[in-house]
Amino acid sequence: MKNLIITFLCTLSIPAFSQDDLMKMLENETKNQTEYTAATFKGTRLINGQTIETVGKNQLNFWISHRFGALNTGFIDNFFGLDEARIRLGLEYGISNQLTVGIGRSSQEKMYDFYAKYKLLRQSNTMPVTLTLYGSNAISTVPTGSFLESGTEMKYKDNLERMTYTGQILLARKFSDRFSLQLMPTLIHFNKAETIDTPNDMVALGVGGRVKLTKRLSITGEYYFADFNRPKTSLYNNSLAVGFDIETGGHVFQLHFTNARGMIERQFIAQTTKSWSDGGIFYGFNIARGFSLDKKAKELHK
């Protein structure tokens, strides 16, 4: 009888020990799984500049960016800048979840820009930051002899002389559901500088962030310091922008104020002519609309 009782108790203990072992195995497996951070920023652009976000595979983004005139141009003459407008239209496509390519056309200096972004690292429980590499090429197509936004005359006839290249390392961390911060070390190369105020190779450092206020509303800001190797006598200023992101289902609506009217890196980082201190502030907005070109996803939703 004693042996029978001992055998019975041992039989009861086996499932208990097995369950404990199973729970430990599941806990260890969960700890080893990589959990990625999502939505560090809600769009591929912060305000003027890029974010670490890329477009999903087979997804297409259509961007409309609009800048009015400066607020200090007066009410009677220019209705605080609303009588003027600059616009950029852009398309960007996700070749993969990590690689995005894009193209745009700006009315300012009749500029075309081409770019690519590659997400090299992604923030997770094992990686503290997200790192994206960005590169672009821009070319001005205004006629020779035209005066640019900076007040200088376009003298170059050769298209190669009109080209500008930009390289950036976009480094960001989402500290919480409400706060994200990004650093943007930048190098801009002018094939031929238009003025003595613009070095052929310009170094800049940008910092930007996002604070989530409600489920669909966020406040954003970005600042680019470009005085590392720019002449002290330069008439250009550093770019500062603040704004709001409004999520409305299929697209993001961005409202902002900035002292940079241009919407391409060479313009808002290297050639910002206005200053917040004297009211040289431009009101503008970005609208991003996403479209899915994934046939498999469409078939699943039929």
C-alpha cells in the first residue's frame, strides 16, 4: 500500500514539473524573439527633411508640398504671403520594406530631384536605434540668366554644373509611444557653387523630433545647423521649422511654419535666405497619400 501511494504521488507530480518546464521554455523563446519598433514617425518626411521611415514593399506614396510667401510681406500687398506659392510634387515607391526610391519636381528653380533611402538597422528589443541611409541628386532647369530665390543669377549652361548631391545618415530612436528623436548628419556637394557664400562641399547637422499629443495629432520640429564651413559673412541662415501632423486614415496632413521656402536639401539646408527674427516665416503644408500596388494583398481583400 505504501509503495502504491508513493507511485501515485509521483505520477501526479510529473505533469506539474512538465508544465513548469514548458512555461520556462516558452518564456525563454519569447525573450529570444526580436520585437521591432513601429511608427517612429508617421511619414517619410518630418517637415522639410526626411525621416528614417521607408515605404512598404509595393507601396506608392504621392506627396504634395506647398509653401506660401513670407508672413512679413504685408496684408495689403501680399495678404501675409497667401498670394504667392511654391509647390513640389513627388512620388516614392517601396522596392522592398527597406529600400525606397523617389522622384520630385519643384516649381522653385524648376528643380528635379531623385533619391533613394535604405533602412540599414531597425530599432527593437535588441537594437536601440533605427538607422537609414539617404542619398539624392537635384538639378535646376531654370533658363540661363534667370534670377534665383537667393537673388543670384543662374549663369551655368552645362547641366552637370547645375547638379547637387546630398548624403545623409538618419539616426532615430522612439523613446516612448509619444516621443521620437532623430539626428541627421548631412553632406551636400555642389558641382559648381553659385555664390561665394556656398562652399562646394557643405557639412550640416540636423535634429528633429515628434511629440504625440492625441491619437491622431502630433507636434513636430526640425533644425539644421549649416555653419560648420560656411563663411561668417554668408547671408544664408540655418533652417528651423515647426508644425503639426494630422492623421486622417489613408493619408497624413502636415501643417508647418518655416524660414526655408525650398523643399529640397540644397535649398532648405544650404540656401535659406529668411530668418525667424525678422518675420521671414513661410506657412505651408504637406499631404501624403498612400496607394498599394501589391496584387496579392488586393486579391486577399476581394
